[in-house]
Amino acid sequence: MKQNNLEKKIRKLKEKRRAIILAHNYQLPEVQDIADFLGDSLELSKKAAQVDAKVIVFCGVHFMAETASILCPDKKVIMPDITAGCPMAKMITAKKLRRLKTTYPEATVVGYVNTSAEVKAELDYCCTSTNALAVMEALRDRSQIIFIPDKYLAHYVSQKIHKKLIVWDGYCPTHIKILPQDIKREKKLHPKSEIIVHPECLPEVIEMADAVLSTSKMCQYVKSSKAKEFIVATEVGIIYRLKKENPNKEFYPATERAICPNMKKITQEKILWALEELKEEVKVKEEIRIRAIRPIENMFKVI
Ligand code: 13P
Ligand code: SF4
């Protein structure tokens, strides 16, 4: 593939800095094209910890870069746009969670990876959209479970494991834009399509799914499925990767309105500036980091 000037400069500087570019599956095509590795939230942090690099250029939202910093404190994690945050992660704070914990002192506390490092420091277990069900199945026998912050992910796992949870009132403003009528309309237009849905979607949308999957699991699923067409109920940025990896298959976004504006803040220009100035660094304070890594380690122990 032909590289533009900007891409050439980024690749050269990346080598000089011993840097690696990680990008979430929702990033703009120009960012996906320059990335060394694409993935979902946890895959990217795990990759950050594994790679032999001094600098991690994290193209995603803030909690993802923080998770990378928690897992690899020896590397410099920088974000090309530090203002790219996740509104769902901001719906709960450590203080609010501590208050909830005093109401339910016996409860096991499970938190979605879409949370700040301070909130992770208050958790017993972390989970991701890939493993939420497996983590919750492993904890099914606990007398009480608090699940934060996504009430729709909580609803999905609660139904699957047949257990009532203590739920926080958080949600993803992007995924709730996908409505059952969008799926119905697209299915009418493309009747042979399989419907793949992210678990952050509304329960009515999840009910219509052929498969409920995290972003990277969607990428794996479409490769192995016999279907040739897919209705994709998640942020629209993933369609670029799906199409690139499966040129003979067709992908229809459930709705073009499902855009995460924070995921679109990062551009090739900003990646170049970040590499030039080695900024903005995302660094979790050590006293928070050692508490925040525990629920992540606990998650790996039970799945
Ligand atoms: P994934 O971990 O499935 O990539 O989800 C992250 C996210 O923020 C979805 O909105
Ligand atoms: Fe957060 Fe939703 Fe954007 Fe994912 S799509 S980063 S959950 S706001």
C-alpha cells in the first residue's frame, strides 16, 4: 500500500523512539492503517505489556491507556489526544462506588474495564466485554454482586447467569443510539445477514442478535462464519477493519448514528506530534496502580 508523507514520518520517528502504535477497533481508518496492532480494550493493554518497546502510543480512550499503564508501568504510555475519554467510565467515581460499597458491605464488586484507575482500585474483579459472562459465571455463587458501571452489560450477564445483581445506572451513549427498529429495517433490506451485537446495546437489541460479541470477537466471528452478510450493532468504526479483513463479505452498520466522538479525536497528525513531543503521558500513581492491578489479576485467575 502506498504511504503518504505523514505515514513515512510517523514510521521513521516510531523506530527512533522505539515506539509501538496500538489502536482500538473504533479508530478512524487513517489511524487503523498506521497501527502496529488493532484490538479491543483488554487485548491492547495486554499487547502493551508484552511488546518490546519503550513508548506505547495509545490510540483509544483514556481508561484504555490507563489500563496499559497499570499493566506496564515501566513503559511510557502516551495518548495523541488526552481529552479522548469514555463518557460511560465517567458515570461513576471512586467516591460514589465507596458509598455504594458501604450500603452492601458483603457484596463482591465487579467492574467493567471501562472505568478509571481510581475506580478499578475499589474493585474485587475486573471484566471486559469478551469475558464478562465467564467472570460472572465463576462468581455466580457469591451471595451479593455489585456490577458497575454499565447497566445494559449487567442486564445481559444477569439474565444469562440467572442472578439478580446490584447495578449502577451507567450506559454507553453511543450504543444506546442503536434501536430495535434499526435492526428490523436492516434485516428487511438484507434478509440473509447475521446480526452481531455488542453487549453494551439495549436489551431489546441484544434479544435480536445471532451473536453477542466484544469488538475483537466480532472480528474473529465473521471470519469463521459461513454467512456473507452481517448487520453490525456497535460503533461504526469497526466496519473498516471488518471490510479490510473480509473483502468478500458485506457489512451493514445497524445505524450510522452509532459514532463515539471520543474515538474519532485521534488523527495521523496528532500521532506524529505525540511522537515528536512524547506527550501526553498517561501515568497511574503507584499507590493506585498496585490496588488497581489486583482486580485485573483476579479476573485472569477465574477465566
Ligand atoms: P471492546 O472491549 O469490545 O472493544 O469494547 C470497548 C468499548 O468501549 C465498547 O464501546
Ligand atoms: Fe465509551 Fe461507548 Fe465510546 Fe466505548 S463507544 S469508548 S463505551 S462511549
